[in-house]
Amino acid sequence: MDFRTEMQKLEKIVNDMKDENIDINEALKLYDDGIKSYEFCKKVLEEAEQKIEVLNEKGETECPDKNTTDLKQ
């Protein structure tokens, strides 16, 4: 799982759920999948926010190496 992929899944789920003809069972499955993607993205963003706060507390102004794989899970 990675953040970008999960965000794309969320966007597709939202669009699919806008369909007025969607079957209730499919809507429930999409909702469940959406919650899982949301929780993953929320966790990644919270971890990134914590890292930024630590860097700000240390007075570091440079961005971490963008090749770092910490945010890819």
C-alpha cells in the first residue's frame, strides 16, 4: 500500500458511490473499502505531521530527502 494509490482508490470509490443505480451490496463493499483506504491515508498523514513537528522543534528547515521511503508502506 502507498499513499498515492490509496488516495486514487478513494477518489474512484467516491465517484462510484455517486451512481444512483448502484446496488446496495456494492455500495456497502465500496464503503468498507473506502474506510480502509481513509484510515491508511490518515495514518500516513499523521506520521508525516509528527515528523514535521519534530523537525520544526529541532529548528531544521531543510526538507528530508525526497527519496526516503518512510512514507511508502
